[in-house]
Amino acid sequence: MKRLLTIHVGIGLATALVSQPLLAESSNYNLTRGVTDISNQVYDLHMLIFYICCAIAFVVFGVMFYSIFKHRKSKGAVPANFHESTKVEVVWTVIPIIILVLMAIPATKTLVAMEDTSQSDITIKITGSQWKWHYAYFGEDVEFFSLMSTSQKQIDGIEEKGAHYLLGSG
């Protein structure tokens, strides 16, 4: 049992050490770091939640694979016969609640920071609708729609599409 646990922990640590440089690099499968402070906060929050989820998965799958290996029928394991364990039910209810609260605290701080526009140089309200975007620059009296449309001739290949054909404004 100790040998299996040592092997399991060793594989987990090796995987973490090998994957850490891969996770640190920019990837097409992850968020990219933004330019603004708030976008960096969102990225950091995303990575924190991702690492928490990875740790939870590591623990859950570790316990699951250990239990499958240790308590298999070929080793003579006999299923336990118990019902309605209040202690177990409280534990598997309280632990996820604590994890969710601990994840909600930084998420709430980031959302509050996103909504605070008191120190911004410019405030833009962007509303997405099907096939179009509405931009409103507060304090500037500038407002316009950007239509994500392509003419029928471009769809049919009669006319060539430009590099930014989806950004036509109207």
C-alpha cells in the first residue's frame, strides 16, 4: 500500500513539474494575458480556479483509483453494509461549500473591480445582438452599430471578401 501511494504521489509530482512550464507559456487552449490591469486580474482568477479544479480532480481520482485497486474483488474485499451515515453526508456537503466560498471570494473581488468605472479614462458600453454589435461611448456622444454581415455576392464567391469583411458598420 505504501509503495502504491509513493508511486501515485511520484507520478503526480512528475506530471505537475513537467506540465508547469507548458501551462506558463502562452497557449491557444487558454486565456491570453490582457493589456489592462482588470484583464490581468481576470486571467489570474481563471488560473487560480483552474489550479483549484486540477487539485480537486487529482485528489478525487487518486482516491478513486486507490479504492478501485485496494478494494477489488480478487483481493477478497467485501462490500460494507451501512446506510445513512450522517457524518459522511455532512462532510461531503460541507467541504464543497467551503471550496465554493473560497473560490467565490476572489471571483467577487474581480467582478466588483470590473464594475468600478470611477477611475477609467473612457467608458464604452458594448451590447451584442445576433449578427451585430452596438457601441456607445459614454461622455463622447458617439454611438454606432457594427453589423456582422456579408453580401450575397461575397457568400456566393462572386465578390472577394476583404480581410475585415465581418466588421462592416452600418
